[in-house]
Amino acid sequence: MRSIYQQRGGFWDLIKTGSCEDFERFTSVKIVIDKDYAWDQYKADLWAVGVESWKKLRSEGTGLIFQTQPEFPQTLAAIPDPPHWLFFQGELLNLHTKAVAIVGTRKPTNDGIFLTKYVVAALANQAYPTVSGLALGIDQAVHEESIRFGIPTIAVLGTGINQNYPRGSAILRAEIVRKGGTIITEYLPDQSYSSDNFVRRNRLQAGLCDTLVPVEWKIKSGTAHTVEFAFKYGKKIANVFLPHTYDSRPELKFAEDTYGAVASEAPQMTSLLLQFIEEEQVQPTAAQVQLDLLGTS
């Protein structure tokens, strides 16, 4: 579907195809239907299924926006591999506001949870929504603390919007929407999770934000993908650490040397962290452009 949308500009021509053979030529997808099933009837029945699915989604508060619509966030339209559509629940305005993505491991230490609470608390009187991925660990802590401090929070899913993943997250999702936040995904409503889906999800977290704060992560990890995406997209990256822990966290120096990240000691450097977040977004350097080219070659 992504390929069809990208190469041919939409799906309407598929609905107008005059025969099963025309459809197969258009999509390169083999359709198996009963020889006595008229093509026009097949299309009509398929359309009816789509209409009922859409009615159900709308009744559950789910919307759909395409990249060509003004409601679509320009921050995502501008990345090299943008989503062509977004399913969403909640407040769309959050997607058009300068935001801070806070991400990290699914198995945080006490230090990681403390730093998550510290960063979110520091943003309590700022006008920035938070962005994270609803995963267990750091991500859910970001959403929970954001709700606690009255900060709109955006959850970017790695599954379809109908999926209850991670298991038990439905209550938190409902609270995010109820408190003025937003749930988004580019995946079809019933699509399940996969490792590739989560990597692609990470690019949306990086794309939505102006500043990325990876509070606890490893050089080789899922969060590392988000950090790399943020660098490629010219976003600011700020690591945070507790006193006397810098040398025990090799990812901090790695991110500084590789991605131009800054490291902020908590709580002494809170004002500098906020100042960094408030600064205008930097433009990609030649090195960033080169990395982007290497990544897509």
C-alpha cells in the first residue's frame, strides 16, 4: 500500500479498475476470487467492508490524515522517508507544536527512571509536548509523568491503532487522550508488531521532535536508532546524567563525538538543558548530509 501510494499518487484508480486483471497489473498483487464472482460486485463488497471498518474506527475516536492534507505535521512530511498517512486519536494540534522526545530502554535502572522524571518535571512549565513510544520502561514513564504534570504527550505506536501493545497499555492510552495528548501510528489498524516496525516507528519520534533526550540507552539498542535518526534529521540531542556517572556511561561520549550531542548533568545543569531545548533547531551539517547519503545508499 505504501508503494502504491508513493508511486501512483493514491488509491482511487484501484477502485475504478475495470477487471481483476487490470487490478493485478496495477498492483503486482495476485487476486484469487471465484470465477462466478463478478468483479464489480467484488469491488462493491470490498468497499462496503472498508466503509464499515472506517465507521468502527471513527466511533472509537480514530481519525486518518494523509500527507497531502494541511492537518498532516510538516515535521514528518519533511523527513527523507515520511509516512504517507497517520491514524490518530486525540489532539492533532500537538503534532504541529515544538516538541521534546524522551526515549530510552525498556528495562530501566532506578537512575533511568529518576532521570526521566527529572526531565519531564523540568518541562512542566514549558509549552512543549513530550514524545515517546508507549513501550515498557522509560517510554511509559515519560507518558505517565507528562500526564502528572499536565503536559500533553504524544505516543508513537509500533503497531496498528487497534492493537493492545504492549499488553496492559490500554488504560494509559485512554488517559493520554483524555488529558489532551495524542496517539499516532502509520500502521494499518490491526497490524501487529515486529522489530522492523519499531525501528521505523523510531524515525517518527525523531521526526516529530525539535530536541531528543535519550535518558538511558546503549550504543547498540533500539534507542540508538532513534538517536541516529535525530542526527540525520538535524535535531538537537541532549543526554542527561547524574553526578559522578559520566565515565560509566560510554554512550554519552559516543553521542557527543558521533552525533554532536550535549551532555547535561542533573540537577546542576537544568537551566542550561532548558536553554538548549529552547534554542532554534540547528541545520544539518555536511557530515550529517554525508551520513544520510550513506544510510540510504
